[in-house]
Amino acid sequence: MTKKPWPRGKPIPEFRSEAEEADFWYRTRFDDREADWKPLDEADVPGKARSTKDRRRYTVAVAVADVPKVRALARRRKLSESSLLSDLIRKALRARAK
């Protein structure tokens, strides 16, 4: 099947169903060489952590008895242990600032 090229500048149509949208993407070709691509600013990506250049790294001691609790909570929230601890510290600091 030959895909039809999509005219440059023409907006993507509204779809009445997921099947209709899937059919459109299957049938339509977009020429990437002509597209007006611009780099995406990482700050605009939801859920994207800032780069490590924007953060300082600190070592925090966690009591050995608390490590299994941290691991279990991180697993339940689908986060890394360091991300979980960062979030907990940030929330505690915000609460204390109020």
C-alpha cells in the first residue's frame, strides 16, 4: 500500500473514533525532511526530571531499619528509592515552610 502524502501546513483532522484515527495514520505519509521541527525544551515535558546539572547531589544517611520500608514504598509508587526520598524531603520542606 502506498501512503498518501499529507499537505504541508494542513491541520490534522478531528477523529470520531480510535479506529478512524488509526486508519488515518496507517494511510498517511508525512515527509520528515520538510517538517518544521524545533527542539523540545525539557522543561515542557511532563514527568521529565530536570537534568542532573540543575541539581546538586547529596548523600543522606538512612537508618538500616528504614531501608526495607523505603524500598517497599518506592516499589508501590513505581519510583526509584532516590526519587522517593527526594520527593519526601521536598514535601517535608514545603510543609515546614507554611
